[in-house]
Amino acid sequence: MWVAVVSPLGGLDHHLLTAHMAQHLLLMTVAAPLILLGAPAILAPFPRWPPAHASGRFLRRPLFCWLASTATVIGWHVPALFELGLHSEAWHGVEQASFFAAGLLFWLPVIQPMPSVAIRPPWHIPLYLFLAALPCDALSAFLAFCDRVVYPHYLSAHQTFDGSALRDQERAGALMWVWATFAYLVPAAIVTIRMLSPQRRASKAEVI
């Protein structure tokens, strides 16, 4: 989170779309899952979390988590909302917070940090992660191959590195494409391999 928000990378997001994209990806695919991986130790004094009531269960449903994270990614990349975040410090903070919150929601069904959070067997996870990669791939392909600058702010912004705003946009799209693919499909492959491993199948047979 420090790298995404406070480090020099955080100061470049108004000048380079690539830096802005890296910031979003760090919040959603690095900071959020690391927080959840540490949640068992953090939440040890709070055995009743997450709440067991209906609203708590609803917030942990994979469909809701997928829709919330996808809507956050697509919504904040709509030009009008994107420009709003660039020109308003308050809305920029809301944007960053929403990406982090969406990341927590998205990774909750995958990491399942507490026993009460487990709501789906592992074989749902690869499909969940594969479907999550599709909207990111579509958005990144649009940015990488679009022949015009989608966000006018970067036409007038000072370019710290050599290259035009359109070239910066292409790099941002390529970064998102590669990063999201590895962030979602590598865990899906790991889960699949574990499910198909002889040790896991043997332990299931012993239980039966």
C-alpha cells in the first residue's frame, strides 16, 4: 500500500497512465490478498468475525465479490469517472479506497482467511479466477490497441518519460493485460494442481 499510494509511484499517477494502472493493480492484486493472508493472526482476538448474519454471508458470496470487483475496475476506467479522480483529490482518495476494498472482496472467496468465510469447495475457485481475468483482459486490450488517447488529461500532462500519451496508454494496457493474467490464472493453476494431486485425492478417500 505504501508503494502504491505514498512512494514516488503515487506521485506519477497524474503524469503517466502506466503509473496510475500500476497503482490500481498493486492495491487490488498485491495489498488486498496480503492483508487477507495475514487476517488469521490479525483477527485472532475476534473469533466472531466475519459476522454470521445474512448480510455478512451475502457480502462473502463469490458472485457478489466478482460483480463488485469487476464493476469497480470497469467503472473507474470510464473516462468521466477517471477524469474526476484525476482532478479531485477527494475523489482520488475514494477511487484508491474503492480499489482496495474491491480487492479485499474479490480475494475473500479465494483465500478464505477464517473458517467461517469458507463457503465454496475449492473446485469453484479456478472458474472464479478465470472469469475475473476476462473483463480485465477486455479493458487492457482496448487500451493497448485503441488508436486514440482515451483520457484527455494525459494529453496535457507532463510526460516524465520519452514517448507520447498514446504510447503511454499502450504500455498501461499491456501492463494490465500481463499483470492481471498472471495474478488470476497462476493461483487458479495452483489450486487446480492441488485438487488433482494424488495426496489430496487420497485424503478425500480416507475421509469417505
